[in-house]
Amino acid sequence: MNPIQIATAQFENASGNKAENLAKIRTLSAKAAQQGAQVVAFHECSVTGYTFARQLSREQMLELAEPIPEGESIQTLIQIARENDIIILAGLFEKDADNQLFKAYVCVDKNGLIAKYRKLHPFINPHVLPGDQYVIFDLLGWKCGILICYDNNIVENVRATTLLGADIIFMPHVTMLTPSTRPGAGFADPALWENRHRDPTSVRLEFDGMKGRAWLMKWLPARAYDNGIYVVFSNPIGMDGDQLKNGCSMIIDPFGDILAECRLLGDEVVTATCYREKLEQSGGHRYKLARRPELYQSILGKPHTSNQKVIWLHQDDTAAEKNQ
């Protein structure tokens, strides 16, 4: 199998402004192609914006969402892919023929839609329904999967996608700098971002500390290492709605090592080359072969009551509550 060159990007998205977000995707896709990338990945809801949607009514969500693949934004992504001869992965809200709403992430090339995935564990808006299946697809001879943000925190999802054959898992997020029960978590002051050019040190300390990158490093490389896969993590930077996000989009190899990472305090795209031999050299590959599923298949499949609660979503969201 030939090596594959993949880019991951970060940018400050505009809430509900698809034209502006698609313009940034166009610019960064061109830069990725100039770097030699064959594939470029963007963050969760990179086309639409994300956090602001927690305050939208069902009618407003339906106005924001689009059908896939016939929606205008998907057709624009295909055109951008054609202009730059590059494969693009990006996210948006989807509505189906019955006006059901989903959090979707798509992969397109110059010829059209390659794959679509619906987030399994959505929570940003009460009208968004969960997806019900994993997705595996081929990119230039590599088997790929997609898991969106919170989906990756449930380790069974990553393992299942790997066992279905994924060599690479795209992990688009809008994460970090939010409250949690873990020590050191919390929002970041938007003033840090506004003053980033005059005082980059203060914002970088916040971005790289326990609220941000240091937390990410506790678990993201482990997903790659334990499963022996490449991880393509994409995350926005700057203001997403009323919340500050810290980027850190990166590509991690099957050893859990970072191959490339966005480090600018602004829009950026970076590229890394993925080599097939690392998949079988990794510890995760050996661990998969050593599994004894007869010991735990009944345990992992045991029914339970789901009780998903996200702390930051329920703070000062009176508008969202009214729209429910």
C-alpha cells in the first residue's frame, strides 16, 4: 500500500455563516494541496459553526441544516475538491427527507460524495438525533473511519471502528476549554483571544494547560496507540459562538506520536505522511491479535441505561431550554 499524505486544519468559524466558512475551507484546502496533501480534514460542523446551535429552535435548525449530498454546501465542497484535486472531510448539520436532524461529517472528492457519518452521541441541540452505525470507507487504498468528538470518549466506538478495518480514523472535534468535573478544566476568557497579538504568551499558556492541550494529551494519543491506527484530529481555533477554542489540530501515528500539529494562533493547515508498515509494527496491532473476546463479549454487550449529561451545555442556556 502506498503512503498517503493527509492534512488537518484549524480555523475560526463563523456561527451560521456557511459562505464565510466555506471560503476558509477553500483557502486552506488550496494550501493543503500545495503542501502535497491528498486529503484534508476540517473540524466538526466546520461548514455551519457549532456552539451557537445549542440556542436554536427546531425550525431554526431545519433552516440551517441541509440534505446530503444534494445540499448546496456539499456541492460547494465537491467543487473545492475538484479545484484542488484533493479529498475533503468537513462537518455540518443534516436534515433528511423526513426533516429529521443529524450531526453529519462527510468525505468528498472531485467526483462527489465518498462517505457520510452521523454522530452517535450528539448533545448540542435537543432536536438532533443520534446516528446508528459505524462507517468504513476506502481512501486511496487505505481503510478509513469517522468518529465525531464525544464519540471518541466512548472507547468502545474507537475499538469497534478499528475492528471493522479502519487504518485511519478521522476525529473531528469542537472541544477543550469547557467546564468539567476533572481538575483544571474550565472556560477560557475571550479577552485572551482578542489580545493574542499583543500578548501571545498568556493565551498560549491557557491553550496548552490543563484546560486545553494538556487534557487532550491524556487520552488522544492513547486512542491511536491502543488500537494501532492513525488518528486525524481536527478542532477549531478562536471563538466558536461565545466559547473560545484552542485548535491543536494534529495527526498521530500508531505509536501515539504526533506527526504534525497546528500551532499558530490563527488559521492553519499541516500535512503528514502515513506509512502502512507502522500499522503492523505498533503495539496496538499486537494487542488486537492477542484479544480473547470470549472472556468479555457478554460483558461489553450487556444492556444498560444511557445517562449522558454534558456539564457545559447546561450552564446559562436559558434560551436553549425555552426552545426545547
